[in-house]
Amino acid sequence: MKSPTGSHTGTGNWLMQRATAVLLALAIPVLLVYFLAALPLDFSGWQGLFAPLWSRVLLLLSAIALAMHAWVGMHDIFMDYIHPVAMRLAMTLAVVVVLASSVVWLAAVLFGASIGSGT
């Protein structure tokens, strides 16, 4: 009889880890070349760097992919090496809060000014 949770529960995590790795491998070189080509030295230069919508979207999608990649990796590490359930739950919750709040903060920084100004 099969387990009620199903077999191959790690397959989804494995696919997520690989998919986010591919996304990061594609996006990071593009962003790096874009940043190094512009090389802003002052605040207005940084504002101009993130003025195009595509750069903000690509950066946010990269951050989401990085957070998901980190989440799967940390979750696997916690499941393998942290045996007390309460400690594993606390550490998992801390990672989720840090990763989610980081992505939300980046989204607010990238898109907050344009929402508030009506542009």
C-alpha cells in the first residue's frame, strides 16, 4: 500500500532547485553585464539604471528565483540534519520570514516609488 503522502516527495524539490538554478544562470549574467556597462557612481545613476521596467522585473524575478532556490536548499538541510522537530520548525520559519521579507522589501523598493507617483 502506498503512503498517504505519496512517493517521490523529493522530486518536486529537486525540479524546483534545478529550474531556479537555470533561471539564475540565465538572468545573473544579463544583470551583471547591464550593471557593469552602466557602472553608476551616484544616486541618480542608480535611479537611471533601474528606470527601465525590464530591469526591475528581471531583478525581482531573479530575487524570487534565488529565494526559492535558497528555500529548497535550506529545507533539505534542515530535514536531513536538524532532528528535534521544534528546532527544525523554528529554523524553517526563520528562513521563510527572512526570504519572503527580503523579496517583498525589494519589490517595494523597485516598484514602490512608481506606484506612489502614479507613473
